[in-house]
Amino acid sequence: MQLPRNPFKASLTGDTRYGCWAGFATGYATEILATTGFDWLLIDGEHAPNNVPTILTQLQAVAGYSCAPVVRTVNHDPALIKQLLDIGTQTLMIPMVDTAEQAAQLVAATRYPPQGFRGVGGGLTRATRWGEVEDYMTTAHEELCLIVQVESRSGVDNAEAIAATPGIDAVFVGPFDLSTDTGHIGNPDHPEVQAMIRHTLDATHAAGKAAGILAPVEADARRYADWGFDFIAVGIDISLLRQAAKDTVARYKGDQ
Ligand SMILES: O=C(O)C(=O)C[C@H](O)[C@@H](O)CO
């Protein structure tokens, strides 16, 4: 059996790819999202109530669709990264990366020795399709996509070096953490934050890597697409449900 291709990695060809945050932490809800036309979705292990088994269920639920899954970890723990890779995650997003040293450690966590220190799960893992994928250990890295989040002042200061780290495929700006870290709490539109976002985008492209961002407000998403962001999360499933529910109630009962 061939190593499964990574559709997200393959889609980073220059056109902006539009995605949605998946926060319900169930295969059922995430599968619904995968049928709606988004290019990719983010299974959020940082702020949604996910763990390895719930992420596995969601990866299985979306496997038959063209919408590519991206899995965000809660931290930099190599043991968690190992488990997420073993269940078949091919695109990983790691939050709060501030230095090139951290980026290099994260790359090493995704590579088998001698390039890194990932442990061998072999035929026990979905990643190898329980041993059916030929040459998994020597080829797995070719279909992995490692995205690091820059979302602090120090991350922006080190953006060139982080993006240039070998094995890093993309940098994703976290606008809400970045605005909060810089004292503009919850205001990514502040000019200082906007300048930092632009700087991170330019540094990432200068390193030949792809850049992504979260932009649930349409005007922001369109501006970032004009700037040249390669992948943009333009929605959050929980917010979409809440807004649709509130609008429906308001039509019958008025604003409450
Ligand atoms: O800082 C950000 O912005 C992000 O990293 C995304 C948030 O964590 C997201 O969960 C907001 O809903």
C-alpha cells in the first residue's frame, strides 16, 4: 500500500485556501463540516475539548472527503506529537512557537532517527495502515506538513528564523494571542498588530514557506487574501452555529 498523500500540503500552491475551525470535538459535527466545501478544517486540540481518541474519530470521519484535516496540538509535548502522528495526522499545527530552536525541536519530534527522535509505532499504528504502507519510516516525512504558530512579540521578532527552519512547512499567525501578547487585548486590527502580521507574512514568504491566519471577520479575511496569505480560516463552527441559532430565534422572538 502506498503512503497516503497529504492533500493539505499538496494544496499549498499559491492560491488562497479557505478553511474552518472545528471545535465540537465529535466526528459527527466535523464530518458535516467536511461536506460543506471548505478546502481544509482545523481539528482544535488546544482550545476544544479534544484528546487523542476524539481526534482519531474525526480523522476517520473526514477521510472520505476532499476537505483536508489539520490537527492543532495543545502544547509542544513530543509524546503527544508522536501519538497524533501515529493515529494518522499528516498536517500538524503547533501553537506558541517563539524561537527557531523550538521550531527545530518540533521538527525533530516528527522525524525518525537519525533526523529526529520520533519513536517507532510500526504495525500498531493507523499512520502505517497497520503495517501495510511500504517504506513508511523512510518516506513519512514527505507527506507530513508541519505548521507552527507565531502569536507573540518574540515569535514575530524571530519570524525569519522560525520560518527558515528546515522541516517547517508553514507559519500560522494567531491574531488573538498576538494582539493580547502585545497589549491590544482581543484587537488584531490595531495598527501595531497589523504591522506584525504583515511582517510575519513577509518573513514566511521570504523563507519560501506558506503562511496562514485565522480571520472570522470577512473584511479581515479579504484583506489577508489580498496580502497573499496562503490559507485562511474564515469561520469557526461553534460561532457559525450560535449565530445561525440566534438569528433564527430573533426572527420569531426578537433580540433578547
Ligand atoms: O491566537 C489566535 O488567534 C489563535 O491561535 C486562534 C485561537 O486560539 C482560536 O481558538 C480563537 O477562537
